[in-house]
Amino acid sequence: MNSPGRPARTRAQTLLSIDRSLREIAYRSGMRAIHELLLRHAGVSLQPSSYRLLMVLDEIRPTPLGDLADSLAMSLPMASRMVRELEGEGLVTRRNTESDRRVTMVDLTAAGERAVERMVQAGISVTGDVVASWSAADLAVLDELLARWTTDIVRYTDGLVADRRPVSRRMTRRMTRRPQ
């Protein structure tokens, strides 16, 4: 669908435009200032990487530490260090499983759950500010297309990374959970 007064574009031009937009979104989303804004709104004092860990853990909890590291695309030692720090802050717990003492399970504490809830609400607030002038119909279309994009990009990237456990389960959970 072309905007009124806009000349028709080829598929390649449209794909280039989408690619540029997605790169800009990724850049802006990864900006430290965005994470700091969200954390300030949430009243939570965390490093951006800890913010990401808590948000991912909330989606796949409880989970083995190795699976958490895979979901975050980071090394096991790095994930272990971050979990230890968050455990010290009272936001996560670690425990060995009864069936295999080598496996460390990670979960949120009640304080971690409250922090995640505040971060989710802050994200909703900031996103709401960004799209304040959008109609409900435009938001619904964006939501539907982003859900479709997420499903397809997860499927595509899972196929590229054959030696790692697919994260589709994590993304599927995320796509089925909606804020109240």
C-alpha cells in the first residue's frame, strides 16, 4: 500500500526502507539513554545488561543458568556473574537442582518480580508517548505486523544457528503474553 502522493516503489526499494527502519529501531532501542530512561521511569537502579537479563528471565523462568545465558547470547561466566550481582541485590535466586547438582536454576524473587513489573509499565508508558498521535487502528496493525515479524525472524535466525538451542519457545511465550 502506497501513501497518497508517493510514487510506487519496487520490492527492493521497500525492503531497503524496511531494513533502514529496523536498523534505526535497533540502534535507538540499544541506546544507553533509552535504557536509562526506562529504568528512571521504573524507579529501578540497574545496568542496561541487568535490565535485559531480568526481562528475559521473566519470560523463561525458572530456567537453568545455561539456558538463560543462551537466551541472552552471552557466555556462561558472564551470565553467572550478572546473576550473582542480581542475587546480591535480592532480585534473583539461584539453586542447584535435586536431579543434577551441576545445573543451577535461576528465578526472580518477589522483589525481582516487582522490578520487572515496574520496568514493563515504564516500557508501556514510553512506547505510549512515542505513538501518542497514532490511531487505535494503526497501533493494531503495527502490533500484528511486529508479532509476525518477530515470529519470522526467530524462525529464520534459529535456522542460522543450528548449534544453539532455539529461542522460539521464549519468543512464543512473549508473543502470547499481553499487558492487562
